[in-house]
Amino acid sequence: ENYKNASKHIAVLAFPFGTHAAPLLSIIRQLSAAVPGTMFSFLSTEKANSSTFPKDGKLDNVRPFNVWDGLPEGYSFKGNPHEPVEYFIKALPGNFRKAIDALVAETGKRIDCLITDAFYWFGGDIADELNVPWVALWTAGPRALLVHVQTDIIRQHVGINAPEDKALDFLQDFSALRAADLPDGIISGSCDAPIPALLHKMGLALSRATAITANSYEDLDNTVVNMLKSSFKKFLNVGPFNLVSVPPMDDTHGCLDWLNKHEPASVVYISFGSVISPPPQELAVLSEALEESDLPYLWSFRGNPEQQLPRGFLERTSSKGKIVPWAPQLKLLQHPSVGVFVTHGGWNSVLESIIGGVPMIFRPFFGDQRLNTRTVEAVWGFGLGLEGGTFTKDGTIKALKFILSTEEGKRMREKIGVQKELAFKAVQPNGSSIENFKTLVKIVTTTSRA
Ligand code: U2F
């Protein structure tokens, strides 16, 4: 019914893994509020749609549509988080083309604009066929986007398998970064593997987009933002999304009450995002480090802590620590008691730590996480990588002490506080993200391909 009366129909192609579809849906909800009378069809896998949309499955002008997940008949997940991603990539772009045809047939409504996760290099082809604008959303940081756009240039300069400490100083504002900080598959690892190949194609295709939006703000990494502006038709930072429209978040495990009982800037918050869990040996030494430093900790733990943490650890630290299966992270990081965030360095986590003004300790795993680590540590100066890049007992204790009880640690807190203010400024009326959003609204309401 809504489709029949709608003046426009926008198709949204989501990437159904990690924290990709949620920020995309967040900006789509903002758009749907800004352009009444427009229907948005949100195409993602059934599994991702059921966890991204509210429980009753409905949002007024935004409707979920399912695309094929590419999994073979009878597939069962064996624990490698990259496997379903690779099957899904194999099904691209055919699964989306098919779903778009079905969508138009079912709703009787042609598509007036295509919005996709920036990963979808084929967005320009589909938009051309439909003769509509293509808007891409990049869900990670500007610097991570730049290295994919510049992949061929990086390969020319440093070569494949360059020494790990080779500086990336041929890129403006990258002199503190090294070859080892780049995502896998740019100059090391398997460049032809499905994810690196997708990102390479993306880097080459994005200049065709009518606009690229990002979950960041103009003042964060401004030099890099300006480089992206000169590579693209339009590069619009419209974040942090979570500040523009605060997602609903409940605190079923009582994290905030628990934090209320602690001193300012004293608690260690630990979370490794939605995809990864550190290997057993590292979980063990991280636990030992927490126990030995005797600090209050709040740990959002994927898995079974009883089985995966050292025997007796939970009992011995029960007066000091709290372990929950999921925490209201965005709110929690804004609680004054949190003193440091131990993180894998996913982009949403980095942004949320900025919003909370909390310095970070990083244990990066894949994708943009090493790049984020090094950028926060060596360019922005409000966080620390671990010695050797992984958890050791001594390295972890040292990093925790540094942030929580040294003058340098205090300075890190001040530095991230400055970014926090800039982030909030960007989303105030007339702030840069709000102005960029108005530009985005103009683009999605223009029917012809710009
Ligand atoms: C992928 O990121 P992840 O999902 O692994 O990690 P984040 O970008 O840090 O996002 C995690 C989100 O989950 C939330 C948290 C973040 O918004 O607030 N969360 C929560 O609410 N409660 C919890 O207990 C734990 C987490 C990828 F792995 C990264 O490398 C990319 O940077 C990222 C964006 O593209 O996607």
C-alpha cells in the first residue's frame, strides 16, 4: 500500500556482515525522516535483516527485502567467520540483480535512486542500467577508504611483500604508518582472496559514484578527508551516525548501574566487536593481566566465559569485574567511570570511544583494524597498540597502567576530549555533518543520474 502512494522508491543494498548493515539502516532512517513520501527497500540477507530491523520487522517507510546469502544447501557454520562472507561475495552481484527485479515486480514501483554499501563495486553498473544516481556508504574510517582507493599506487611504491616497517610516507599524512599497518591483501597476504579482491575493485569503482558518504566527521583526519574529496565527485562525512540518531539500547545486564558504583576514569572496558574473539592463549593472559593489576573491569564477552577463561578467574575477580554477553557500548563509553577501552579497533568502536572521550588499547585482528590502531596511536595520540601486536601479560599491564595512571595517559584523555567536542559540534544544527546530510538529501531526491 505504501509503495503505491510513494512518490519515490529508493533501493538500498546492504552488506550483511560485521557492523555494516546497522549504520546503513541508521542513515536510511534519517533519510526517510527527511524525505517523506519516499519508500526505501532495504536489501540484505534474511539473517541480517532479522537482526538489523526492530523485532516487529517494521519501520514506516523502510521495508526489508531478502537477498540470497550464497550458502550451499545444508551449509553449517564451523567457526571461521570469513567463510559465510566469502560465499556471499561469490553470489554477488547476481543475487542483488535478481532481488531488484523481484522487488520492482512485486511493488510495481521503479527505482529512483540506488544506495549501497561502498563495498559494492557494481553499484555504478546497476545505477547506470536504471539511469539513477548511485550513493555509496563507507562504514569504516576515511584513512581505510583511502588505502583502498590508492591500492595500485601503494603497490607501485612499496611493492608486494615489502618489509613490514617500510614507511608509507609517499602518501600525505601517512609518514607514521608502515606497510604492516595496511589491511591484508593490499601488499601482503593473498591479494586475490575474495575480500581483498572486492576491496580493490571497490577502490577503482567508487569515483563513478554520485556521492560517497562516510560515518565520520570533517574534522577527524582532515588531510585524508581532503584527499578523498579530490578523488570523488562528492565525499560527504555525515557522522557519527550514533550521535545524529541515537540507536535504541537496553541495559538488561545492569552495566550502567554497576559503573555508577565506581570512581571516575577507573574501569577497564573490554570488547572485540561483533565478529572476532581472541585466541584462548590471549584470553588467558588478558585475564591474568586484569587480575594482577587489580583493576575494575567490564567485559563484553562473545562465548562462554566459564569455559574460555582461566579456571578460578571469575571467582577470584568477582568483586572487581563484570562479564556480560552484550553491553550498551555507546552509552557505557560515555559513563564517567570508564577509564580505558580495550578494543579490536573496529571503526564503530573507535568512533564511540571518541564520543565517550575514552583512550584505547588495541588488539587488532583484520581489515582496517591495524590501520585504525596505528592512526590512533601515532597520528592522533589517544591510544596505544600492544607491544608485539598481541596480548601478553606484561605488555597489557604496562599499557593499562600507562593510560590509567600516568601523566601521559591523562594527556591522551585530554586529546581525545578535544575530538569528542569536535564530533558533537559536527552534528549540531549547521554543523558539518548536518550540512553534508542536506547535500545528501538533495542528491537522493534528484531522479536523473548526475
Ligand atoms: C566490522 O566491525 P565490528 O562489528 O567487529 O566492530 P565495530 O566496528 O567496532 O562495531 C561493533 C559495534 O557493536 C557494538 C558497538 C559497535 O557499534 O557499540 N557493540 C555493542 O553495542 N555491545 C557490545 O557488547 C559489543 C559491541 C569490522 F570488523 C571492522 O574492522 C570495521 O571497522 C567495521 C566497520 O566497517 O566493521
